[in-house]
Amino acid sequence: MSAQQENKTNRKNRTLAAGCFVLVAGMVGMAYAAVPLYALFCQVTGYAGTTQRSDGPAGETLNREMTVRFDANVNNRLAWNFKPMQRKVTLKVGQEALIFYRAENASKKTITGTATFNVTPANAGAYFNKVECFCFTEQVLKAGEGVDMPVSFFIDPDIENDPDLKSLKTITLSYTFYPAKAGTAAKTAKAEIKNGIVN
């Protein structure tokens, strides 16, 4: 093989290697972007029972009544007790309601938790609007500390125009608390040490 042919082959190999690198980097980037993009899609469409966020009802209230049931779960890695203060509430579509969940840290250390949520049936998520919710921020509880956490919500009157939900009478709002990510927990621990909270 001549030097010219060898240079040509090396150039082709480098081009192929660069192309493979770009392809792999693009696939890795898409893998990281998939989760936030999916979460955004769910939030916009209400897909998979994802609720909507709102500043409050527009003022229209229908005579149609619906019952909202409340469910609470805790990941087994989080030493918290977590429950709704009431099991259900009946309200008119378009009417804002305020309920509370209670969380208690049953451990001997400060723990930061974060809640995920969904609505069932899943297609009702597009009409379930939260005005205020503890799930929008991380919750930090000291050892033995308890807190009542509000959830303010309403059901969008547009649900009346959804033929699949015409006969719907009950919606379940479910939360699951998890330990917050390691980075956040580390920041909390540093803050505790700085403030002399850690024993």
C-alpha cells in the first residue's frame, strides 16, 4: 500500500470514528434529555395522571359534583409517616378546595424529602389543577418533627366537554414521598453542621 493510499484510509477511519463519537454523544444527550422532556409533555397534556398547575379557578363553577380521594405513600428508604388529614372531599367542578397532608420524621436525623404525585383515572390529570402544593418544593424535617402541608386545587370545568369523563364521579390524588437526591441531602447536612443542629 502506498503512502497516499494509507493517508486516504487513515482519513476515512478518522472521519468514521468522529461520526461514531458524535452519534454516541448525541444518543447520551438524548437519554439525559428524555426524562425532563417526558415530564414536560406529561405536565402540558395531563398524560399518565400528571396534574396541572394554576393560579386559581377562572370563576366558573358547575353544578356537577365530584369526589376527590386522597392517597399517601412513602418510599421504604424514607423514615417518615405520611398521611392525608382527610380521606376525601366532595366539591363542585370549578370550586377551589383546600386540604392537608401530614408528614412526620420518625428518624433521629434531619431528612429532606420530595414528593411525586399523580391522579387516577389518568385522563383526569389534564383537568386537575393545583394552586398550592407541597410537591412543588422539597420538604426538610428535623428528627421527630411533623408538619401539616396544604394542597389547594380545583377541577377545570372543561372536564364537562370530555366525552370520556362524562360519567366520572371520583378522582384519586396520590402522593409518594422519596428521599431527596444525594446532592440536596449533602447541602442540608452541611447547613445543619454550620448551624449546630447535628448532635
